Amino acid sequence: MNILDTIVAQKKKELQEIKEKVSVKELQYYRHFSSPVTSLKKSLAENTEFPIIAEFKRKSPSKGNIHIDANIKDVVKGYQLAGVSGISVLTDTQFFGGSNEDLSDARDLTSVPILRKEFIIDPYQVYEAKAIGAGAILLIAAILTKEEARDLAALANYLGLEVLMEIHDMQEVEKLNSYVDMVGINNRNLKTFEVNLEHAATLASALPDDILPIAESGIHSARDILFLKEAGFKGFLIGEYFMKHDHPEKACMNLKEELIKIQV
């Protein structure tokens, strides 16, 4: 069993427990459920200077503890000041050190669009995403059938959420559907955790023209961003590079300055 299978198995156990505590009907009474959300896709398209989704995560299965004591409030405020297009918040606790509270706190702190980064396999998690304040959700093609991906994306749209679907190879392109707003190509293989920017660039050429392409993982410099921009990417999700610094928000600002400088 690879790490992705392990995470999904754990997620199924967690879902059984949480469904017994909080129903979908109760989620719809959460204060964020009826709140308007801003478009992540629009934010990325309009912010051509810095189309970055900056991520907040404390650890990962591949890297272990990255910034285990990171303060969501300090980081989110700093990301907004840096002018990011969106903020991604990991809500998985066991493997990434996140929580639903992290995302709700982020929502209260910023007007920047927020992506819920989670291993979503059940409609309950889509309702939950809306309830805790997300404006967009991540769907991972590798853990969903084509039908599951369509149904979860359709539900997200129905609830007013945008969908970023993550793919890793050419076979997963067929799981894209009309409810998907953005497609993320993960430069890191979730089964082996190897990173390959060239692979992402090749896969980008197979994407539909109407879905905004986003590069994920393994981005560590302005040069990486320029390489991926030339390959057709319009957005970039960066987490580990920022979070490994003592002050992730400062690393984000420094990257922006570096990117502006080499594009002049």
C-alpha cells in the first residue's frame, strides 16, 4: 500500500466518525456556509504579475515536519500583503498537521480566495468545505473514478465552490469534466513523491483550452515559474518552499521581488 492509499484509508475512517457527530444539515447552519466567496480562477487570471496560490501546511508524508509550529494568522496576513492570488490550506490533521479550524481562521483573516487542500472522496467533505469557509476545493483524480470526480465537482459548483482537479498523467485527463474550473498538474508523483517539472510541461499540452492550468509542487525559484509559464501554465501552487522558512510570508514576498526582477 502506497502513501496515497494509506491516506485514503484513514480518510474513510475519519469520515465515519465525523458523520456521526455532525450531519450535512447541521453543516448548512455554519456561519460560513451562506457567505459569498470570491473566485480563485478569476483572481489567478487577473493577477498576471504574481499568479501564486500560497500554501499553508505544517508537515507532509514526504518531508516530515516542515514548520510544525507555524501560526496561521501570521502566515495568511503575510501572504495577502505579498499579493498572492489565492491561499491553499491543508485541513488533513494526521499527515499534514492541518485542521478545519486553520481554514476558518484564514477565511476570517483575508478576502483572498481560499482553496481547501484535502483528500476529498465523499460529498460530505464538499459540504464541509463550504461550511468552514473555502471558496474552492481540490479533487485528486488519482483517488476518484471518472463518475465520482464528475459528481463531486458538480456538487461543488452547485454549492458555489470552484474546483481545482489535480492530475498526474495522461490517463487522468479523461476524468476532467465541465464542472472543473482549474486543473493542477502535480510535479510530484503522489505514489513515489519524485518531482519532475519536465513531466508537468509535457502534460500541460494535453489540457483543454477552457480550463486554467496550474503547476503544483517542486517549485523553488522564479526561474522554475518562468519555465512553467513558457510551458503554458497560468497559476502556480507553492507550499513547501515558503513553509520551510522561519517566516513563510517573507519568503513569499522575496519570491515576488525575484520574479519581477528577472521579468523586467
